[in-house]
Amino acid sequence: MIKGFRERLRKGETLLGTMVTLPTASTAEILADVGFDWLFIDGEHGPLTTPDILGILQAVSHRVACIVRVPICDEAEIKKVLDLGAQGVIVPQVNTAEQAADVVRFARYAPAGGRGVGLARAHGYGFRFADYVASANDDVVVIVQAEHKTAVENIGSIVKVPGIDCVLLGPYDLSASYNKMGQISDPEVLAGIAKITAACQSASIPLGYFGVNAEAVAPYAAQGYTLLVAGVDVLFLGNGARKILKDMQAYEKPVK
């Protein structure tokens, strides 16, 4: 686990990341070499299984902060990825203060929460148990996603939940909740985003945003969002391959 990442987030430092969805540690190693501050390991969408996430963490979690998005707000899911050694969790579809409080409770050891205690990779398989338990509440990052119109309605109470380190905006799911799938620039969707932004900034809660490229993230960085994630491993692969093919097609000669 990377020491100091949570402190950097809470101080408002801009932290640049990208998304990992492919079930190969090699992909994460390549992205870690690029120099990102953190990797968004997506366990919600795509094929990543527990062994895949473990392999990624074993390969790069000592070099770059790895934060895992779990499929749902579930105690077992959160506990499992933290025990594997994730820097923190991203929990989708957190729509109420009660759900946000559950996330904190599942991710923090007593007295700050009720995280279950076991022996796993995060604890050095038992050999660094005391050190990990003593520092985990200070080091583990807890991020909730605001990505539904119900979260917009309840954002004022969500940001008051102690122990939330960041709210990550989910623009595409948010647009879908307004029956405007993908229309992230629709006035109603933008109004919801503005309400989330204002509530978080008023409560001094860092904000995060995902975009498919740097251009999509730029307007939110300008608004003070600091946990930024742009791009996806599969898009890097696909876009790079398409460009190479297009460039090579210039060499084609017509068949006589």
C-alpha cells in the first residue's frame, strides 16, 4: 500500500489516474510505468475476478495506488478487496447517507467502523498484522459514487457522513437515471452535477470524475475536482491499434 495517498487526496492535491478492466497484471504494469498517481481497478463492470484483482495488486500495488471499485455496497466485497491489499474502495450507486455510513463501517476497523479482522495479503499473511491494523484506518481510501438522481436528492446528507474521503461522480449512470442515457450535457443532468459539486465543496469533500479522455475531464478539473481518471485500458489498445492500421493503410497499393 502506498503511504500518504489518502493524505494527498484529503489535502486537495490533484491525483491523476486511469481505469484498468483487462484481467492481466501486465496491463497494470504498463500503466504503472507511465507514471499515473493511481489506478482505478474496475471490479464492477467487465471480467475481473478475485484472482485477477489479486494478481494486479501483487504486480503493482507497491508502485502505484490501486483503488478497486467493488460491484455493490456489500460488506464481503469491500472486506475482500481491502484484505487483498487494495489502497481503497470505490463503491457504486451510493444514494443515501445510510448507504454511505455502511461503506465506512465495512471499510474501517473499530472504533471508526466494523471491518472484519482476518489474515490476508494486506496483513503480510499474518506477519505484518499489527502494523497493518494500526495504520489501515489512516491509509485506506473510502470513495462513494454519486451516480443517480436519488444521490443528487440526498447529497447534502451523504457528505455529512464521517469517514467519506471522496465523492466520485458517475456521469453516465447519472444521465441514465434521468432517462437521458449518455446525454451528460443535458441541462437536467448538469443541474444534478452542479448540486453534487456544490454540496461536496461546501463540506470540503474532494470530488472525483471519470472521462473517456483528458478533454472530457478538463472542465471538471477547472471546477476543482481533484481525483481524476481518464481513459480505459481497452480504449488505449483499440485506439492505438486503429491509428497504426490507418497509418499503414497509406502504404497500400491498388491491385491491378
